[in-house]
Amino acid sequence: MEFGVTGAKIDEIGFIAHAENLGYDYCWATDSHLIRSNPWAVLALAAQQTRTIKLGTGLAIGGLRLAPVAANAIATINRLAPGRTFIGLGTGNTAMRTMGQPPMRIKPFAEYVRVVRALLRGEEVDYTLDGTTHPIRFQNLDLKYIDIEHPIAIHIGGFGPRAQALAGELGDGLITGIPRGGTLPEALANVRKGAARAGRKLDNFKVTALVNLLMLEPGETLQSARVIAECGSAIMANVHYLVDLVKETGQEPPDYIAPIWQEYLDFHNARDAATRHQALHASHYSYLDPEEARFVTPEMIKAFCIAGHPEEIIEQIRGLEDQGLDAISFITPLDQQYAITEKFAHQIIAKL
């Protein structure tokens, strides 16, 4: 099992180097332009201040930039950190919805991935922009502006069956979530369907999950203020995702959110309609909105988190590994990132 951290703040690159020294395997830079630092700037600085940790996006959002621009960006980072970069691509949950826009649809996203994939392999590919199609490829590779000689893996974000199948069809890995991406067996079944559709074998295919983490102290309960502060922002980020998903698809919310669902909808719908989309995602994995703390109940913690004392968390991680999970990432509240990352390294990673 590999373990990753998330770097999102341009002036805290030291956190990524610290995670490398603690034994973490990789770092994601988030791509949400209205609430985060620019991911390519974060990765460029991190590449120059680290030696071994793998660096990439989790996730770069298709609707925010042209596919050739995204391919160039990660190939430029690869010039700084050759052989230890990857690109995670997604349709855009928070990044698009903070603009009041829906995520990219699967069909154009598949085309986006196809173009990025071809360019990073050094191939010429037909590319359509504004209704006009031309062949394109990276040029002047001998001048070393970018590096595509060292392979750059493409990991595709997928929380639903179609995106998970696309990962099997075109990706080198799947980035999903627990529980919002479904169970691991379900996700892997979707990946295999996509691979079969493309006639691909899944050799060296990697499955990574974004999980919500809670490490209990001795004698602590799920109702303590420290517990709620540690996992609250992650839980509410998933609630925010489900609010948009249910609104856009009309499907029923999952059972695990039932205890707070209607009360939260009433709270959210009381916000100003013109800026409701901003308020919903403003705290995304950074802090717990004080007005939302009441929704972080023991039932919600149990539903959304890998939670428990260290030996219990280790057992849960081993169970996920047995199901086919290759890597785990978690996102800590900004003001606790050093403490939680250190505690997890010493109490969990060191014992696995």
C-alpha cells in the first residue's frame, strides 16, 4: 500500500518535503482555482524541494484548460522531476461548481483524456478546437523544454460507473473515493468493463482512493470536539458533493447520509440563491464551517471515515488492500496538516 498527501498552498511547500521525509509515497496538488493555489506552481516548487516523492495532480480538471495545455503542464513538471510525475484528470466537482457550472460530461472528457494520453506518449493526434480539427504533437523535444521520455502515468478520477470504466479503457490508474465512489469490488468491476471494451490488459494498473481519516486518542469518543475538528471538513466535503449530485441527477441520496439529509438541505436552501454555489464548497477540505459543525454526528463519522485507534485503522487498511486497493490519500484540515500527517506516519505507516 502506498500513502499520499495533498499540497494545495503555494507558501507551504515545506509540508510536501516533510511528508517525503516521513515516508509518504506521493503528493497530489489540487486544481480548484477559486479556492486553492495554482497546482502547476505548487508542483514546480515541490519538484525543486523534494527528491523521491512522486508528484502530480489530484485532480487536474478538464473544463479549466485545453488538453494540450494540461499535457504540456505535467510534461514541464516532469522536466523538473523526471520519472516521478503523474497526472490525475477529472471532470471537476468543486472546481466547476464554484463557478456555478456542471462538471465535464463523460464523452468530451474521454476525448480530453485521449488527447492528453497521445501527446504524453509522443504521438501525433487529431485535435479539435472551435470546430476545426488539425493534427498536433509536441515539437522541439530535443530542446528539452519538457520531458516525455520518462513515462507519465495518467490516473482518471471516477466516482461513478462510467468514469470508472473510462479509467479501465484509457487510464493507467483509477482515483476514486470511499464511500462516495461505491465499494472497491464495484469500482474494479467497472474498470474491468472499460478495459475489456478497449481490449486492454490491466497490467500495472493502480487503484487509489481518497479516504476520510480519523485517528482516535485513548479513551476518546466520536463526540469530542477534537474529533469533530479533525474529520469535520472531510465529512462535509462529501456532503456538499452529494447535494449537487442529487440535485443534478434526481437520484435518491445514499442511506449513509439519511440522518442529516433533510436538515442539511433546509440549511443550505436558506442561503442566498445567487451565491449558494459558492457557500456550498467554500470550506472544501480546508476547515469546518462553524455553521455546519452540528451535522458532523457520530453516525456520519462512522459512515464516511476510516476511523478508530491505530490498530483498528491498520486492520481496515489491510482489508482494503485485500480488496484491490493500491494507494490511499487523505486530506487534512489546513491548520492540522503537519500534526495529523506526522501521527499517521508514526502510528500507521510505520507498522504496515
